[in-house]
Amino acid sequence: MTRLPDFPWDSLAEVKARAQAHPGGIVDLSVGTPVDPVPDSIRAALASVSEIPGYPTTHGTPELREAAVTALQRRYGITGVEPDAVLPTIGSKEAVAWLPRLLGFGPGDVVVIPELAYPTYEVGALLAGAEVVRADGLTQLGPRRPAMIWLNSPSNPTGRVLGVDHLRKVVEWARDRGTVVVSDECYLSLGWEAEPLSVLHPSVHGGQTDGLLAVHSLSKSANLASYRAGFVAGDPALVKTLLEVRKHAGMIVPRPVQQAMVAALTDDEALAEQRERYRARRVVLRKALQDSGFEITHSEAGLYLWATRGESAQATVEWLAERGILVAPGTFYGPAGRDHVRVALTSTDERIEAAAERLAQG
Ligand SMILES: Cc1ncc(COP(=O)(O)O)c(C=O)c1O
């Protein structure tokens, strides 16, 4: 098997120690891990079925699949997804890492990922033995016929949102070539200056979900990173293929988590509350970064600010660590991130204020 890249976060240990040494303590804006509590409705749902001893089903309860379909429609205007075409996953990271393999792709196949991308897309292609090509535009792909193409809007790390024309063009291009389009939509609920759109929205696919999959996560929208809760939805035939392999492989979401997911997919108030927390933190951080000389690129949606001081990513990471602020270098996401850093909005209001004060001191 092709060697996997080094795990990026391990390389931050030294600079993290430097940030931790700040007298006011570290403000950790590196990994985008939720810090706000799991909503009560979700905790109650988890506990409500904790006495059930039997194996859960890989496909998830009918209630869960129905809750996913109605949430997709209510929250994102997605229509035409049948409950059978929903499949729960153990968080979305494992789905991202195993999708190319589970869909049967391997040596000789090409998997396209964005120029700047969540590192697990590359890992997933490598685990399958496929070739990885980084491209944001179809013309870059020339006459290739990729097996699979990843979309991620809003993007991690850049916060870029792909418009309906772009999405439609990719879907049409892929259909002409038999390429599967997989859209990672884990930040879809976090649009700030642009309205993110699902690949499963009828304005994108024109009423046909064939060849399309959307990957959803409840980690950020419902503070459920610790529960490991996500799902895949879209083309019924592709979902069926995934289900068959996952049944054999034991890739099953625990029953209490399935119930928690129903609550998370039903509680729109909790979703709005969490969204508001991130909105407010973003306003504070964005202004503080801009006032201290950073330029913010894209970042119109999602959980991160993609920022530059016009120097190497490493130099900016070190500059911020001196001020007790830890961020991720853009190079974690691809060579094109060489002069940017990714600043996560996932810290408490108190820590975000502390970061803003330190930035204001220069
Ligand atoms: C773009 C993207 N996809 C998927 C994931 C995986 O999230 P989870 O496994 O918590 O669902 C992340 C996590 O940060 C992400 O940024």
C-alpha cells in the first residue's frame, strides 16, 4: 500500500508548547473541535435507548433515515432523497477515508480532490490505492476520466462556497464521464456571506441523484464530534453498494448514537443557537485579525477564517504562538496553502476575546 502522509497535527507539538507557555494560557484555534455543550435534547435521546442490548442495524433505524430526509428538506431545500438512500456513518471522517475503497475504486483509478483540502480525501484515495489529483477546475483535468471527484463547499480550510453554476457544471461533466461526485457538506449550515448549496439540491442535479453522494456530519452543526455521527445520502444504487460492504465490515453506528442523531436532526432551535455562537465569534476574530494586519481570503462560510500576513504559513503560526494563539498552517491542506493559516472559530467566547485582546496589543 502507498505510504500515508505523516499525521499533520503531530507536527504542531513544539509550537503548541510555545503557545501554552503564554501567561494568559493558550487560545487553541487549531483543530476545529466543538467546545459548547451537547444540547439537552440530544443527551436525553442518547440515554432513552441505552438499555437496548441487541446489535443495531448498519442502515440505521427507519426513524433516523426519515429524520435525515426531512432535515435535508427543511434545512437545505433538498428533495428527492428516499429514506433508503440514507446511510449513517461513524462520524464522517471514516466515510471520507474509506469511500473510494468501499465504492470499489483502486489502482488505475483517479480520485480528484480540491487544491486546498481536508487531508482525509487524499488519505482515502491512498487507502484505496488510487491516484490523487488536486484540481479546482475541470479544465485542469484535461481528457482524464476520474473515478471520483470530491467537492467541499463550504470548504475546509478556505471557507469558499461553490455557486450553483459551478456545482451544476461539475455534475454535468461527471455524468458525461461516469465519474461519481461526492460532496462533503459538513459545514453546510454555516453560511455567513454566501448561501451554501447541497449537491443534492434540485437546482444542481435537475431531479436526478444518480452518481451523486453527499456526506453530512453532525459534529459541528450539533456539537456531536464526541458521539461520532454522520451520514451519507444520494444515489440509491451507490448507497446500496456502501451498505452491503459496511454490513460485512461491521461499520455500524451505535444504537444510542442513532437515537441522538434523530434528536439532532429534529432540533432546529439547537442548530440555530450553535450557529449564532459561531457567527458572533467569527465577527470578533475577523475584526481582530484584520485590524492587526491580516488579510482574510474567502471565508464566506464555514468554521474557519483563512488568513494571511503575506509571509510563510510557518512564520505566521510562530508569530501567533508567541501571542499564545495556536492555528493550523495552510500547508496542512495542500501546497497552495503556503502563505495562509487556518483559524478555527471553535473556542469559548472568553478565549476568543483573549485572542482579540492579544492581537490588539500587536
Ligand atoms: C471537511 C471535513 N470533512 C469531514 C470532517 C470529519 O468530521 P467528523 O468525522 O467529525 O464528522 C471534517 C472534520 O473536521 C472536515 O473538516
